[in-house]
Amino acid sequence: MKTDSADYQVHIGRGLLSAVGEVSMRLTDTVSRVFIVTSPEIERLWAAPVRDGFSALGVPVETLLVSAGEGEKRLGTLERLCEELAAHRADRDSLLVALGGGVIGDLTGFLAAVYMRGIRFVQVPTTLLAQVDSSVGGKTGVNLRAGKNLVGSFYHPLVVIADIDALSTLPERELRAGLQESVKAGVIRDPELFSYMESHADAILRGDADALQHVVEASVRMKASVVGEDEREHGLRMILNFGHTVGHAIEAATEYRALLHGEAIGWGMIAATRLAQSRAMLADSDADRITALVHRYADLPRFQADAEQLLALTGGDKKRRSGTLNFVLPTAIGSVEIARDVMEVELTGAVNAMLLEMHFGRPSAPLAPAQPVHA
């Protein structure tokens, strides 16, 4: 991964957790102490090889625990972790290790960015969602009641180490939800990945390590190419938000309890696809392939929200610029555009189409183009 402000490696493979210490120590001159930030569940399953690797090199290791779930990704948790670091006399030579999913990675990255105005950290993602997306690219942050990731910073890790073996203990629902980010990667910039996920769905869903590694590598490669061109989301990087505007609104409407992040993004991709289809930007055949792949990889849960509520919540999404909501719309498999002129009536139609699909299944006929409404 190379950007204007950072240049670091992403290691993807099997049996890498025991090498986290060795790889990390090769990249830095001095480490006074290591702090592994993780959840109790991941600490029990996967912390030992990481801890033992650093201990074998004579580096003291402490563990800071954060309960699993989006509810912990908040300023209160960040403050508590800062106090714990201070109590353990963490200094500028300390190293944080984010061992877990996207919540742990985002929270630890922000912690590293603000503690003593910036210390080093390592990303060790243990969920598919974190491996293919959130661990790479330098976005860190926490949520507010008003929306997701509204407080944070761009702060890159020393290295990213993604061990495919860690996915073996991932619940099936979380694996499927995480795969939605790879579907997204295929739609926006990698038609070969999209086709691979179509033709290898059975192997991927049964957890075949080689198939999963292929998906993770392709997803990371795509994201690295985008972030390398636009590190701070001034233009191109916005395409990574495909499905996220409506997806984040769904998460907020359900108070982050009813759906996993990837499931909400799956519904958001369907809404964006229907919007593109209604604008005649996307062929019906490609729209069918996108929605079919979204449904193939996740049994998307139903949720309680109406179009008016979801539209109101998209207004609080941080992707709104100068009063206009930017919307990423697919134009083909592997290609998207950023629409800056989406009218409320269009978005309402797309969200209603998504809600109808949720309740009654995929439509058998293409949607009629939306009619403009003039003030």
C-alpha cells in the first residue's frame, strides 16, 4: 500500500499470527512495550500466538480488552483506552496491535493517532470484513449518535497482517456479511473478482482457504489502487462508498442491532443498483447479476424502517458535501460513477424498490425510469 503519506506492506496468507512480532519488530528500531487491543472472544481464540511472538523477542506485552460490537466504537471507549495506556506508562515507543474485526481496527487506529499525538500500530484483522476492507487504507474513527465514523483521522498502520486461518472460527453469518465488501470491490473496479465470486461461490462459502485468500488478495489490491490515487477521499476514493450511504442509514435506523455491517451494505448496494437502473445507467442484465451475487453471499435480514426514515438518515451521512448528497452508482460490472444530482424522488423510488425486494423478493421486471419533479 503506497499513498502520499505512507508506504506499508499488507501480508496475506496462512499461519501468520505467530509471525506478527517478528514482522513488526523488523520495521521499527525501538519498541518499549506492546499493547494488544482485542475483544475477549478474539483474545481467547487468537491472541496467544501474537503475544508469544513478541514475548520471544523480549518485548513486554499487555492486553487491553474491548467488548465486541459496534456499540463500543465510541468516544467513551477511546477515553477509557487512553487512560489504560497512561496507567501502564505507555510512551512514544509503545506499539499497539489491533487484533480483531473492523471495530477493533478503527478504534485502535484512532487510539494510535491521538495518544501522545501519534504512536505506531499494527493491523491484524481476524474477520473477513476487516481483512478485505477496513484494515487497509488508513481510515480510523469512532461513531456518534448522529452517524458512523464522524470523528476520526487518516492514520496508517506500520503493517497489515491478515491470517486466513483466523477466518476458520468466524461464524457463517459474519463470513457471508464480510463477503459483501468483496462483492462491492468487484462491482466498482474488478470485474474479474466479480466473475470469480460468481463461479467459485460454493468454495468461498464453505470456507476454502485458497478461495478465500484469492478473494482477500483481489479485494485488497483493488482498494490499494484506489487509495493510492486518492488517499483522503477528495475524488476517486469516494467510489469505495458504493452501497454505504443507504447502508449506513439502515444501520442507524436499526440502532446497529438488527444487521451486521456487511448485510446493511448489501441492501445499500441493491438500492444503489436500482437507482442506477431507473436512470438507465445500468443494463438490466448487469443489475440482475449484481443483486443475484449480493443475495448469493448473504441471507439479508429484514428490518423495520420506511423510506422516509431512511432518506432522513442519509442526510446525516458524512458523504454529503455542500448540501448535496454524493451517490455512487454502477454503470457496468467493474465500473461506477459518482452522481451529484440525485433527486429526492429518485432516491425515494430506489429505497422503496429495495424495501419491496426485502418483503417480496426480487422484481421480475425492470423498474420504470424515475420521473423528475420540478419545484
